Amino acid sequence: MTALLTPALVGQIINVFAAVLLLVSFAMLAQRRILSLIDLFAAQGFVLCLSTAFVAWATGQTHLYWSAGLTFVLKVLLLPWILHRLIRRLNVKWDVETLINIPTTMLVGLVLVIFAFNLAQPVSELAGTVTRGTLGIALAAVLLAFLMMITRSKAVPQVIGFLAMENGLFFAATAATYGMPMVVELGIALDVLVGVIILGVFFFQIRERFDSLDIRHLEKLKEE
Amino acid sequence: MNWEILAVLGIPLAGGAALALAGDRRWAAELNVALSFATFAAAGALTARVVRTGPILAFEEQFFVDPLNVFLVALTAFVAMTTSIFSRPYMRIEEDHGRLSAARLRLYHSMYQLFVFTMLLVLLTNNMGILWVALEAATLTTVLLVSLYRTPASLEAAWKYFILCGVGIAQALFGTILLYMASQKLLGSGIDALLWTHLAGVRSQLEPTVLSIAFVFLLVGYGTKVGLVPLHNWLPDAHAEGPTPVSAVLSGLLLNVALYALVRCKVLADGALGTPFAGELMMGFGIASVVVAAFFLSRQRDIKRLFAYSSIEHMGLVTFAFGMAGPVASFAGLLHMTVHSLTKSAIFFAVGHATQKTGTQVMEDIRGLIRARPTIGWGLIIGTVAILGVPPFGVFASEFLILTSAMRQEPWATPLLLLALGVAFAAVLSKVQPMVFGDTSEKFPPGRLPHQPALLPVFAHYAIVLTLGLYMPPYLADWYREAARLIG
Amino acid sequence: MSFSWSGAAAQLTELVLAILLAPLLLGWVNQCRAWLQNKGGPGVLRPYLMLRRLFAKDAIVAHGASPLFRVVPYVLFGAMSMAAAIVPTLGTDLPYAPAADAIALVGILALARVAIALAAMDIGTAFGSLGARREMMVGFLAEPALLMVLFTASLISQTTSLATTVETLSSRELAIYPSLAFAGVAFTMVSLAENARIPIDNPATHLELTMIHEAMILEYSGRHLALVEWAASLKLFVYSCIGIALFFPFGIAQGGDATGLLLALPALVLKLAIGGFLLALIETLSAKLRIFRAPEFLGTAFILAVLALLLHAFLETP
Amino acid sequence: MNSSPLGLTLAIAVAWLALGALGLIAPRRLRFVAHVLFPLGAVLAAALAVVALGAIAAPPHVYVAPLGLPDLPFHFRMDALSAFFLLLLGAVAAGVSVFAAGYIRPGEGTAPGLQCLWYHLFLASMAFVLVADDAYGFMVAWESMAVSSFFLVTSDHRQAEIRRAGYLYLLIAHVGAISILLCFGVLQGGTNDYTFGAMRAVKLAPFWATVAFLLALAGFGAKAGILPLHVWLPEAHPAAPSPVSALMSAVMLKTAIYGLLRVTFDLLHTQIWWWGVVALAVGLATAIFGVVFSAVQNDMKRLLAYSSIENIGFIVVGFGLTVTFAAYGMSALAALALTATLYHCLNHAYFKSLLFLATGSVLHATRERALGKLGGLIHRMPWVAWLALVGALATAGLPPLNGFVSEWLLLQAFLFTPDLPDGYLNMLVPVAAAAIALAAALSAYVMVKFYGVVFLGQPREEKLAEAHDPGIAERIGLVWLAAGCVALGILPVQVIRLIDFVSGPLVGKTLSEATARSHWMFLAPIDPQRASYSPLLFVVGLVVVTLAAWFAVRRFYHGRVRRAPPWDCGFPLLNARMQDTAEGFGQPVRVVFDPFFRVERELPTPADAAPRYGVKVEDPLWYWLYLPIARVVERLTGFVTVLQRGRISVYLMYSFATLLVLLFLVR
């Protein structure tokens, strides 16, 4: 079975996954509705999980199965569920408002992608993995998530952007190094989980203080 | 099997759990003090051992103690202890003033211990991945402390703290991944490839292109937590809105720890690149932080923001020193880390009681402390004089060394630094002097504080700083030299 | 500073002579003024008579006066006598000369000025403090001018010791010093101001708004007033002698030979007589300045003196 | 090393610190602090003076303490220069401390114990400054001096203007310290060795030597109060308690001169002639400026503070002459100018501290410092009045007191300037001499104003009637200093013998051979033929003639005195308000030197029901120099605040941009 998987083919398949991931990132950047934003986040996690599993299978890096599973549990099931509950509990039904309009954002995103590829080019040369070609995409995903955080004016989308960035990093780990050592993976996962929980706490506190999750209320502390 | 490390890490971890479970008991604060003291004792033992036997690797190399981090461990444990002593009456007073509930105190105490644990873990771990995890965890433990008062301002501050540091530290993770990738080729995949000791062993063969990019990500990531301009924006808010003990440990310890992480990465980058690239970046950020923070100072109205910006300034100075490298500069940087964290935490203690005494953080309303409560007043003014780098306090000693080596190595930077120091001097003194001297304003809440404030830590810190300015014990000096040699 | 008994004798004679002749000079000047104004004049010996009458009178001291007030006249008199002793009038072999040079001379005059100004402020009358203020104003402009005049001479003669200066100046056979010309003009202006003469002050009036010297000594009477007046006449004498010593030193005895001294005395008297007449002439020809103009007058003197110094610096230094 | 003078000096300094610490035992126990600690401090000061006196002739002695930085322990060195200034410190501090023992009160401000702490820390740090032999130790001592005196200045901190004065003082002191630090940085010239010994060994290129000199001039000038860094001085000196004002003005300013001499003649090897001209110009400007402003003050301590500026100007002028002469290799003349400089340091220390202490007594006796409300105190407080008269005459530079001697020496030095090879110089210098003479004459004016308005005339306020002389301790202090003024005035030759030990090592020549040739009573710095002055004979002559006159009058006439109301041209209703006010007395100077001032007049209109007349004279430099700087800084702070506008997206943008820029840089 594995025989007919030439490294080239593996590389192509992984590239497909990567492309999908990048597509999802762009979709998130463009998405206006919050619920579908969460779904897209789940989708991104799912793609990530699949690609990780595939890499594990293709390269025989067994510990990658664990991280794939971890990803699945955490980023496909747990976090989207938590976010959905939050949305329902806080009944925030509104659409996502952006500080910069979507097309501009997309254009900037495009430039970022080019920059990311350009930057990752020499690095990925050096990586010893079949997946190295996707490093640039991972970096692009990270930068796009960053951009999304900048452009969104509400708390929840910002957090989703944050988590998307985590995804990008995770993908980068898989792509460049077949994943970090297990201890570290676990630690990262723990941090992410705790982070999200704390965020949940925050949402309620912010909500009860400002009766809105619009972070433009959070601009009191500044220098005159 | 090394029981000191176990104790140093175990006590605060277990203590955090215990305090969380214990709930709001009257003796929670005392327990907090006791635990911190135990941690400090363990750290002392560890230090003694390292001084005796040299660097230690423990638990299949997962933990690593050398002169560089052991002195930070000792410093962290010490300041954590004094801060817990200070926070005992301080938090009680807050409770009596009705700003905090018992449940919040419970959160505070357990989180305090966990925070100390994470910092010690950052310092002791040998694994760059774990180091990242622990530093992120340090953010997570303090973010709820910053918002402890649940006021809009504190929530806003905590939110910014969380998002900015979270995003920043995410960049650091990317850097770590690249680092791992570079080392994998030399050390093979697996946990060993992230162990600093191994990395340091092969640092000269690491891939320069990868390392340079990795260092950029690590610099942006850890630099955010150090509070380097222009990544500093979370810092003043978090310091100003959190409870004063938290401000004290944030400014006195967390910044140091983050800088420690950055320095470890710089060592690797230098080894790989063989160019002063990393150092130049750090010098640039350092200068920027010093100058910008100095000019921020004169616009402040809130006393804790004022000293938060002063922390940015001093961290910038230390970063600049490490960027310059060289035995003297690194020595000075380490010394400055020490004296700054001692002095600044002591200042925050004094500030905390001052704000409680006067019921405000707005500097225009704080007047004549020296008449309202002489010890607080003198504590504040002496600390200010010390932090402004006036001899014979230790801050001057380190600034003297930094400036003199700057004159030799980076002459262009000297006028900038001196200008910034002069501006900072003018600004801070003009703010603090009227608060301390003069007549008390009528706005003060009448009567005494419900609990006797703990000012012993304040003057203890000043005594140490003063001593360091006038006399540095030889073994301490050798210790610093050793650490400086490691930084290179 | 070789000490010789003849020198000591000369020194003593000079001192006594100065003290005795000073009122005569004053009388002579007043007499000349009277003549120039076609008046009969009080007679040359008038000052002596006045002094005797004042000494005989009781001294009336104001209630608010402190001991300072009563000490000052003696100090004043002492200081002026010292000044007279320093300036070589007859001979240059003065054992006392090394004790005080030109700068010290200016110092003594300043001491006297400060003393009388303080005494004037002692009682706290309007006129007293007014006079003191004006006197000090004149002083702070006149004193440096005088010093510069003396410096010019000192630079020429390479010394600040007056005796040596006079020796060098008189021994030079008529070398022309443009700097000395400037210095001479400056000196004349200064001495007019310092001796409370027209155009700065008018010794013969008690017109409140204009007086300087008289305003300061309003409260003195009896022997105190006598001493103050005597000191004033000594001051005039000293200034005249300085002028003579610096600008017309010819005839002053070199060393201490008795014949030289004997010849010097008539020369001195003659020169003083001429000097006094010129002073009276200046006073008659010029009108009194408003007090606010005084600084300009003295400022000019000061500038002239400095010019003299500069001229010397680049004309006369080889 | 403990028996050596250096050891004793350090021991005394440490003992001072101990006394200060003892003050903390019972901060509010006035009797303990005043009757035990301060007298002990005075004893130590006297001991220091004796030690220093012995040490002037001794060869330099070095001691390295096991303190300080690990690579740069505290070096101490005692040579003639240090010893001379230590002598000054000890001699003056002895008198001031005795005075302070009687002077300090619990008051509203800082507790006596704390004042004692800062006071003795101040003394000790000055001692350490004078013996420090490495840059770090020097800076530590220097700044401790500034900080301790800052706390002393603000010890009556409830008055806003005093706090402002303290702030300004510490700020400028710090700026000066920065400049000094830079100066040391240049002096070590690449050898990263900051001991003075190493700096002596370094040979600097002329350019760097010049940089070092100018930095030193600026840094030490800021402490000495030379133009345009003088603004703190007239604020801080009046603000401080009188003993502290006395110490600051008498000793602290001199430590700056010490530093200047140390750097220029000890650490730097070669001098360049125009350095001297720069110093000369600055000094003249300072002297004239100081005296002109002190003439128009109407607060007695401000008046004295400006007079201190003037005297510092004199000293810097002398310093400048010394540098120029030394640069041209005219050692003898350099020695003359240096002697004048050091002598004036000593004199100013004595008479200015005397006057400041006198004002302190007046302040306590009357609770008044405005000249406009004093007067006639010679009747109420004769001790202070007569001792202050000595100080005033000395300050006015009148023979036979000490002020005149140094002035005389300085003018003598000027008279030799035609020997300078540079044509322009010896044209320029007579003008300088003229300016010096003018300043001296003006200082006489100032002193007449000061003394006449405070002590003479009629009391301008009712309450002055219950003013009274101070206690015994204060009198002892005043007498000690007054005696010093007289002694320094009468016996210059002996003092110069001491100074020779200093000038020998610094400029290579001394005055001793000339003075040796002349009689011990005669001060003949170069050659008896050129110039000589004998204060002793002078005094004897003056006293003899004066007494003779007195006896003669008594002998030939009578001593009868009648008391009567003042005559005052027959005006009957004389009252205190008819005397000149301080403003009035300053009026001529204000008119003559109008361009110096920034005057704000408050003139009554004819319609005024209660007409008031007020004149406020201000320092124009404040408006030309300092406020603009403040405005620039203010604008810059405006720029940086843009960074912190509170919007989190913008913050994220910053770090995003930083990341991208850096990545762009590395690729």
C-alpha cells in the first residue's frame, strides 16, 4: 500500500491539504457571520487533523497520530463547541464588523502570502521533511490569522483569529519537523485549552461590564 | 535525583493547588508567605549547591542549572517571598476596603503560587519547548490577577495583556519550531533536539538562515513580554490596573524571566550566525525602549503607570547591555536586572501603601506623604532616587558600567542614553517630589490603615541595593562574571 | 624696603605735612573759586578756623545712633592720613611704601567710602541713606576707573609700588606716553567726582535733591564733623598728590637725601597751588550735572581709563 | 594606613556617617541631636582641619579600600590639593557645626534627627569627594553630596517654592554629574581603567583633551554655579537652613573648583591657552552677572547667594589665568594666579559662611528675611551685627581683611599678562582686569546695602523690637569664622606658604622663593620691587593714626556728647519709612545695568485707592535658555504619546509591522 506512495505523491497530497488550509484561512478572513466563522475554524482544525494523520501514516511518525487525535478532540470538537455555547449563552447574533473593508483585507492577505512564500523558500530548502514545501503556507496561515485579528473589531472573532494562528503554527510544526516532541505538544495543547477557558471567563466579565463584546469599548486606557 | 530542583518547583505547584482547595481561610495569606519562604529556602539550597558543585543537569537533562539561571532563581524566589510578605497586610486592607471578596483572595493566592511556579520553570527547564509553554502559562496565571478587581479598566488591561502577549508568544512558538527544525538535522528528531545544553553544544553548526529568521520570531515573541518598544503597549495598563503585589512581581520578575528566555535564544543565534546581528537587533530595541519610555514618563498622571514606564526604560537598558555583549556589559546587564527588580518591587510596595493611605492612584491627589506617614514617604522618595540611578545605590553601579562600556563599544549610543536618563530623571522627580513632600491634601480618608503595613521588605530591598552599590561580595562578583561569560 | 632713619623721618614729615597742609589746599581752592567768581572770598585760612570752632563745640549725637556712628569719623581720618602717607609727595624713599601699594591705596579709599556710607545709614534719616546710595553709586564707577589709571602707570613702570612708579616716571626724561594722557583725563574726572566737586556734587550747598557728600554727613556735628571735614580735605590733598606723582613727578626727591627733600617742598607747594587753581577753574566753568547723569560722566571716565590701558598694551609694549 | 593622614581623614568621614546614623535613634529628641551630635561633628571637623594641615606638606598617600565595584574598588588618594580643600572643609565646618548646634529647631519640616543624618552625610560625602581617586568612587561621593544636600535644602518642604528650588537644584546637579561622567569616559582614553592613576598615565590627543576639559567645565560649573548653569543657586541657597546654606556656599561650591583643578592640572597633562580664555570669559560674565543681580535683591539670603555666584566668578577667572599662564609655560605666573584662586576659595569660604550664619541668626530672631522689613538690628543684636560687619567688609574686599588679599593677588596676576606672547590676549586682559575691578567695587556697594539695610537705620517693623542676640553656641561659631577672616587678612604670607605646597605639584613653581626673599611681614609674590603688601603694618598704621587722632581730640579738646533728635535738615516728623528701601538702594544699579534685567514693574495709577509700588527683577536667562528647552521636551513627549492610543488593533498592528519589517531585514 505504502509502496505506491512515492515521496513525490505524498508531497503532492500534503500540498493539497495545505492548499485547502490556506483556502479556509482566506475564507475566515472574508467571513462576515460569526457562527460560520466558528464552523470555518472547526473545518480548519479538521484539515489540520487530516493532514497530520496522513503525514503520520505516510512517514510512520507514530507520535503524530497522537497529535492528530489531540487536534481533533481539541480544535474540531471541544473549542468549536465551547465557542458555540458561548455565543448562545451571550446570545451574540450580530455579524462580524471589520475595521478595514473585506476586499482590501483580501488584497493585503494576498501580499502576505507572497511574502510568506518568499521568506519560507530558502528555509524549506533546508528542512529534511517531505512536507517541507508547505512551510510557506503555514507561515502564510499564521500571518493571515494575525491580519484577521487586527481587522476584527469584536472580541470573539479576535479570539478565533488567535486560535487560527495556533492552527497555523501547529501545521508549521508538522510541515517543518513532523511535529514537536510530545511533551511540548501536550504543553501547548494545555495552554491553548486553559487560554480558551480563561477567555470564556473573560467574555462573561466583559459582557457584564460593557453589555457588549465590542472591543472598541476597551479603549479607555491610553495616554493623552 | 536532585531534591532541590524538585522542591523549588514542587512547593509552589503544590502550594497553588493547596491554596486553591483550601478556600478562603484567614490563614491563607500566612500559608502563602510560608510557602514562598520555603521556596526561597529551597532556592537558597539549590544556589549553594550550584556554587559548590558547578552546573547541574537533572531528570534526564530536562532541568539544567548554571550560574546564569540560578542567580535569577534565587532573585525570583527572594522577591516572591518579600512580595508575599507585603501582600499579606495589603490584600487584607483591600478586603477591608471592600475592593475584594474572599473568593477573589483565594484565586489571588493560588494563582500567585502558580505564577511563581511557572517563572521558576522557565528558569530551570532545559527544554526550549517547555520554556515556551511555561512562559505562556505565566501569562495565563497572571491575566486573571490583573483583572482581579473586575473594574472596567482592569478588564480592559487584562484583555490587552492577554491578546497582545498571547499573539506575541505565538510568534515565539514559530521561532521555536524553526529552531527545532534547524537542530533536528544535527541532533535527530526527538526531545534532545530542543535541549538547550545540546543546542548550545552544536550552536556553531546550526543553519544561519533558519536561525536568523527564528531569532526574529523569538525576539518579537519574548520581546513582547519583556515590554520592548514598540511591543510594550500592554505593560503600563497591566501594571496600573492589577493589584499592587502583582504589579510588583510583573515588573520585578516576569520581565526579567522573559528577558532571560530572550538571552538564551540570543546565545544560540550568535553561535549560528557568527555575526553581531542578534546583538544589534537587541541594542536597537533597547535604545528605542529607553528613549521612548523616558519621554512617556512626563505625561503620566497615574503613579503606577509612571513606574511601569520606568520599568520599560530599565528593561530597555538591560536589553541594550546584553545586545552590546562583552564581559563588562553582560555583567552590568545582570547586575542591573538584579537591582532593578529589587528596587522597583520595593517602590511598588511603597506605592501600594501610599495609594491605600490616600485612596487614589492619581498623582495630583497624593500630597505630603511624608507627613501622613513618614516611613511610606521616605520609602517612596528613596526608592525613586535609587531607581533614577543616583549613587550610592546599586542602580548607579550598573548604569555606570553600562554607560562606560557603551562609551567604549557603541559611542553613538551614549548621548542617546544620557539624554533619556536625564529626561527620565527630570520627569520622575518632578512627579514624586510633590507627592512625598509638602502638605497633606484634605482629600485623604481620615484615620489609620486597618492593618499595619509591611514596610520591612521595602527597606530590606533598599539596604541590599545600597550594599550592591558600595560593596559587592567577591563570590557574588565571580558568580556574575561566570554568568556573563555564559552569555558571551 | 631698606629701612633708614632718614627715610622714617621723611615719612613722618610727609604725613604731618599732609595733615597740616590739607585744609590749606581746600582754603586755597575755595579762595580761587571766589576770585574767579569776582567775590572777595573767605580767605585761605578759613578751613583752619572752622575746624577749631567745630572742635570746641559739643558733639550732638542723634538718639538712634549706634557706636558705629561715633567711631567712623576717627576711622575716616585715620584712613585718609594713611592714604596721604602712602602717596609719595616729597621723596620716594618711604619705609612705609612697601606696606601698601597702589591697589592698597584704592583699598583704603574704598574703606573710607564704605565707612562713611555706613555711618550715614546708621541713624536712618531719609537724607543719610540717600547720600550713602549716591556715594556708593559714584564709588562703584569711580573706583575701578582710578584703579585702571594707576594700572596704566604700573604697567609703564612694571610695578604697583607707588614709590618705584614715581621714581621710574620721573627718571624718564620726558618720554611721551599717549596712554598717560588718556589716564590723566580719566583721573581728573574721577577726582572731581570723588571729592564731591562740581559737576558731580557741590560742596557749597545743602540743596537736598542734589547733594551727595553733604547728605551723608548731615547728622555730624562738633568734633566728629571736624574730623570728617578734615578727612575730606585730606582726600582732596591725596588725590592732588596722586595726580602730581603720576603726571608731574618732576622734582620729587629721588631717594632720601635732605637737599632733595628741601627742594621738593617748594615744588610740591607750587604744583598744589597750580592744581588747586585749575580745579577751581574747572568748577567755575562747568555746570553741575543732574545726579542721573553722573553714571554717564563716570562711565566715560572708566572707559577712558580702560582705553589708556589698551593704548599702553599695544602702543607702548615693545 | 590608619596612622596616615588619609586614614585619619577616612576615619573622620566614617565617624560623621556614624553620627548621622545616631540621629535616627531619636529623630525628634532635639536636645540629644543639638547638644551631643552636632558638637561632636564640630570636634571631628576641627580634627579634620588639623589632620589636613599636617598632610599638606606630606607626600601623596594612596589607599585602596575593599569596597566599590568588583573590578574598580574605591581608590583614595591624599595629596596637597586634597589636603588644602580638606583643610577648608574642616575649618569652616567646625564653625558651622557649632553654630548649627544652637541653631536647629524641631520646626515644621524634617525632624532634627533626619536633618542630622543628612547634614553629616553631606559633610562625609564632601570629604570623600576630596580624597576619591577613581571615577566611580568620585561619582558616588559627588552624587551623595548632591542628594544629601537636596534633602537638607528641602527640609522645610512645606513651602512650594522651597520644593521647586530643591527640584531645580537636584536636576541641574544630575545634569552636571552626567557631564562629569562623560568627562571621565573621555579621560580614560580607551584603557577601560577608571582609576585616576590610569587617567594620569593616559596621553590624550589635543582634541579629546579639549573635549574632556569642556565637559569638566560644564559639569563642575553646574555645581559651582557659573553662567548659564547658575539658576539653581539663588533658589537653593536661600531655601536651605542657614548652616546648610553656609556649607553649600562655602564648601560645596569649592568642591567643584577642586574637581576643575584636579581634572585640568592633575589628570590632563597639557593645557591649551584658549581653555584659559574660555574660563576667563565665563568667569567674568559670572562675576559681573552675580554682583549686579545681588545688588537688586531684596531677600537677604538671595543677595548673599548671588554674591556667591560673583565670587565663584572671581575664582574661575583666576583659574582661567592659571590655565593660560601654564599653557604658555610661565610657571611662576601660573603659580601666582593659582595662589590667588585658592586663596579666594579659602576667603570666600570664611566670609560667606559667616554672613550666611549671621542671616540665620537674624532669621531666627525676627522670622524675617525680606530686607524691606528689617533694620536697626545693631542695637538689638550687637554680637551678630559687629561680627557680620567683619564679614561684610571682607566680602567687599576692603583692606585689611581677607577678601582684599586674594583680590590683590588676582590683580597682580593681571598686571603680568602683558608678558603673554599672544598680542590679542594682552590687549584683552586689561579689559578683564577692569571688569574685575568693577565687580569688586560693586560688591562693596552690595555689602553696604546688605549691612546698612539689615543692621543700621531704624527698625522697619514693630516686632524687630524683641529681636535678641543668639545663644552661646551660635556666637562661638560666628566668632570662629570672623577670626578666620581677620587672620587670613593679616597673615597672608603664612597662608601662601601652605598654598605653595599645592601649586608646586600642579604648575611646577611656587611663590615661596619670592616670599622667602622678602620679610615675613611682607607679601611680595614675585619681587619686592614689583609689588608688596603688608597687611600687618597696614593695620598697625591705621590703628595708630586713628587712636592718635582720638587721643589728640580728647587731649586738646573734650569728649562731651549731647543726645538729641536727628537733624535731618530740620525735618521734624522722621519715621522708619523714610529710609531707603532695599529696592531703592538697588535703583542706581538697576538703572545703570538695565539690559541685564528682566524687570516687571507694578506701578499705581493715579486713581488707586491703596497705591502699591512693586518691582520684580528676574533672570532673563531663564526665559532665553531654560523655558525653550522645557518646551522642546514637552513637544517630544507629545509625539511619543501617539504610540499609546488605547486601540488594541493598532497595538497588534505595531507588533505585526515590527515582525514584517524584521523579517524583511533578515531575508
